[in-house]
Amino acid sequence: MLTFWFSPGASSMATHIALHEVGVEFDARLVSLPKRESHTPEFLALNPDGKVPTLAIDGRVLTEVAGTLFYLARRYPEARLLPVGDIETEAHVVSWMSFIASTVHPARRVGVARLYEVFAVAEKKLGGRTWTAGGYSIADIHLFRLYWRWMNSGGPEPGSFPAISAHYDRMMQRPAVKRVLEIESAIGYELPA
């Protein structure tokens, strides 16, 4: 049984999308970040870092977006979220995931100028490809969540990132993305500016 702790619009959105992509049953537990529910003794006993996503697999806890996405992709290979068997393409997915976690994700806290810099790099990396690493993968989910966050907090100037914007539009058409946005928006977003 999977138990998933999340906060609407937060980094956990990527894991939430992947859970819907793989189509597995899970128990969703809402965590309010503004109310500091991720810092209660009960939550910190699960995830000492006090962050979402937190995913329990039959009681065993897994944290961090990349870890949870990788687990879901490997555990449910029929969803084809990781190109297993082609080591070079797998490495490209890992490369994108590393870039997103270490460069794109922290850029928001630095400021808008830094967001433009890192998404300019992502734009070049994506080039004319439909998906980040050949076929649709967990890297696309991770990239989408961060661009979605920026788009919903002022966003870049229109036309700034045509490849990333086209990727975003393709992601917005995916049933799992639509479902998660419907669920999370109904709860309400409590994100800092």
C-alpha cells in the first residue's frame, strides 16, 4: 500500500502526477505547509527534513521528488515513465533529473533573473525534441512542475521559451496532469510568492 503526503502545487505535485500516470491506488494525506504541518513531531518522524513529497511503501518511507519518481517509474514499468534497457537514454533522464533538482528548482528562491537563466539552459537542452529524453519520462513530469509553478506566479514573458512552452502545453493535455490539477486546485494552493 502506498501512502502519499502532499501539499497542492508544491514539489509533491510531480509525484502526484506520476501516481496518476502509473494508475496505482494510494492513500493521499494533505499537508499544509503554511500551517507548518510538515514540522509536527508526527510528520518529522516520517520525514526528518519536513518536506513533501513523502511516500510510504508498505510503511517504508521514501522522500525527495527524484527518489519517488524513480521508484514509481521502476516499480510500474508498464507506465513507461523510464526508458529501461537503453542505458544512454536512462542516463539522459538521470541527467535531466539532476539538472532540474540542482539548478532549476533552487532558481526560484534566487529570483526572476535566475529563472530566466536556468530556463534558457533548459530551452537549449530540450531543443526541438518533444520530450526531454526521447519518450515521455519522469524528467518531463519534474520539469513541468517547476515551469507550471513559474507560469502560475507571474511567469516568463510570452515567447521567451518556445520549446519549454510547447512542452508545457503537451503536459497540460495529459490526463494525469489534468486530474492532478483538478484535485489540487479544488483543495487550494497555499504557495509562497
